[in-house]
Amino acid sequence: FTLGATAPVAGGEIATQLSYGQVKHDAANTPKLKKTEFAVRYAYELSKRTQVYVGAGLGQEKKGDDKTNTRNLYFGFGHSF
């Protein structure tokens, strides 16, 4: 499942997202896979067609006894023609 929301904040827009997924055992009896992710992004309109944005995300993937954590950070400009 994925759940997200947006809201106006300080002249821009903040967006959040939470995702969770799970795959159960298959016929070969491989361990199940669980994945959880959370992300947040803030976008500010510089003009009618140009925006600047910054975001961050955290994730975790579990497969059997193995666990992998991920982190990301991004920023940039967007322009609509």
C-alpha cells in the first residue's frame, strides 16, 4: 500500500509518502520480502512555470534475515514549457 498527502506550507507545497509491500513464500520456499519506504518533498514556485524542490527518503528492505537500509537526498529545479 502507499499513502500520501500534500499541504501548502510557507508559500510552497510539502508532500509526504509512506509505502509498504510484502511478498510471501513461493513454491521454492524462499524467504518473504518486506519493503518499507518514507519520503518527504518540499517544492516552492519561483514563477508561474519554474519551481525549486528538495526531498529526502528512507527505506528498509528485509529478506529473510538480511536487512538493507537506504537513504537519499535530492534537490533541483523544474520548468514547464
